[in-house]
Amino acid sequence: MGQEVIRKSDRKPIRLYLWGFVVCSLSFVAYVFLGFLVVMRFAMPHRNISLENNPGKHGVEYRNVRFPARSSRVQVAAWYAQNPNPKAALVLVHGKDSSRSHEQRSRNAEFVAALFHRGFTVLALDLRGHGESTPSHFSFGIEEQKDVLGGYDFLVQKGYKPTQIGLHGVSMGAASVIFAASNEPNVKAIVADAGYADFGRLLSKEWPRRTGLPRLTIPSVRWASWVLYTYDPWTIRPIEALANVHASALFIHGENDKLIPTSDSIEMHAKLPGSKLWIQPKAAHAAGFPQDPNTYTQVVADFFDQHLQRN
């Protein structure tokens, strides 16, 4: 038998299949590469810090301190305003892309002073990757909770009892506080202001507006997040961590919050028996104190007065 000869007409389907395979392979590589680019672009915090914007401008003596995050090499920078006659101590935690000087629309130093004058020692920290703390990427509360617990440990080392220490967080700081309280049963009282209940749900909703990309890119970004940082942002659900929170809790949310729905705090309040809820009239996202400094301070201070042991 003679050698079979492949006609030109028979080669066309083979070439089409080959080109199809190449195009699909390149498209897949580009899809994966896009996921890594997005993660690397959006996972790094902005450092906003104004050292001149500090509690000293409001008549409060304070120190710049550093301490280790719990179970981590991260060094956390903070203001430590030690009240000479403290009735309790508070850890203040800012949100995404903010800092101890930039939270509350850059009026956090004033908030620190207001709480100090109500009799509290105040520790206002910079989360990892923010302010003057150790560089890091976002984990939207998962790793940041270690910074909060480092602040808690710092106050314990200063002689405060667990029953005298409260945690206050705003936005991503609120999620960090919830996660911290879920892993530290000795935390007695927390305030979560403008927190998200389910970060994945929020992220999916905001994805096209925040990134300019279609939702079909989300699976690639989720995979890249896991490869680079070993976590999936779409699985971050503070509302589920509430099952392990034994602290008294106050959920605060601005009535006019356009970033995180007010319903998230309502949902978490319903999930945690015995918790309290305050929907602050007219307040925007992470602007509770500047919206109404006196009322905001009174609500927060009265809550901690009620649930923390006096010195």
C-alpha cells in the first residue's frame, strides 16, 4: 500500500482547531494575568498620615508608641493618651486608606481628646500598611484584627484589666474589631461604626463602579488573591464571626451612608442578641463624629461607661 497523502482541504480543520486552541490559551492567560494585576493594584493601602494633626492640638498629653501585633511581626504605630484618672481604656481603629490622624474626616485627634476628657485612656492605632505601621496589604479585617489585639495586649501590659478595655472601629476597622472580639473572649465591649456584614456581597455590588471591570473578572481576582495572599475577599463575613462574640456591642451607622448600606448594621444587630443599634441621622460614611461631635461622643462614651468596669 502506498503512503497516504493528506490533502490541503483536510489540513484546514486541523489549522482551525490549532488556532482556536492558541486563542483560547492566550485568552485564559490574559484573564489570569488581569486578576493578578487587579489584586496588586487594589490590595495596597494608601498612607495618609498628618503628624501635626494630633491630640496635643486639643490639649491632651499623649505619646507616640509602637507595639507588636498579636502573633505577628507587624509593628503597630499609635497615639497613647494616658488619662491620669482613667475609668477605662479604649482602642480606636480606623478604616481602609485612613489612619489615626485621618479617621472621622481628619477629626480623629479631636475625637481622641473628647473621649479623654470623658475619663478614658485612649489608644488610637494605625492598622498595618497604614500611617506609620509596618507595610502590608489589605485583608479587610482578617489580618488587621491582630493589630487590634496587639493594642488590647498593650493596654493589658499597662495594667488595665480586660474588663476595663473597649474596642471602637470604623468601616474596615469595625470588621477588624468584630473579628478581634470573636477571637478574644475577654473583650467586654465593642462599638462597630459603619461596618460591613458581608464584604463579598458589598464587593460584588460595587465591583463595576470601583474597578471599571465587568463582574466576569471576579473569579480571576478571587483566585489571584488566594495565590498571592492566601485569602479570598468574597469569604470575609463579619456577621458570621458574631456567633463567637461574647462582648456587649453597639452598632452605629450613618443614615446617609452611600458606601456601606445601613442595612448591614441592622442585619448584624439582629444577629447578635442583646446588642444595641444607633442609626445616626444625616451622617455619611465614616463621618459620625464630625456630623455631630457632642452627640456621637456621648453615645459612644455612655455605652462604654455602661459596659466597662471602672478603674
